[in-house]
Amino acid sequence: MKPKLKAVLTDDTEHANKILSALRANGGYCPCSLVNSEDTKCKCKEFRDQIKNGIEGSCHCGLYIAINPEKK
């Protein structure tokens, strides 16, 4: 059974502010992507699929991290 993951913001506030600023400037699309589409709208499809498939880790730009809240 896949773990139920949740997305949390990185605790690196300097990095988070940089990415959030780039997101605002890019209309909400991932600043790491060359294409603006529904698949690259933050939270991008790749990261949503990562969570759905129970894979822990960060998104491309490092703004969000998929964690298992039940792990200590």
C-alpha cells in the first residue's frame, strides 16, 4: 500500500521566497519548466503524480517536499 503523503513548503525560506517570486512573475507556472501548460502550473503534474504514487522527495524547483506525516 502506498503511503499517504502531503506536500509541505521547504524550510529554506530564502529559496522559497526566490521560487515564489519567480512563480508570481511567471503566472503561477513552474519557473524550472520551459513550457507553460496546465501540467507545469504549480504544483506541477509531475509532483502531483509523485505524491499520488507515494514517492517522497521534492518537486523540481525545490519549493515543495512530499513527506509521509506518519514517519517520525
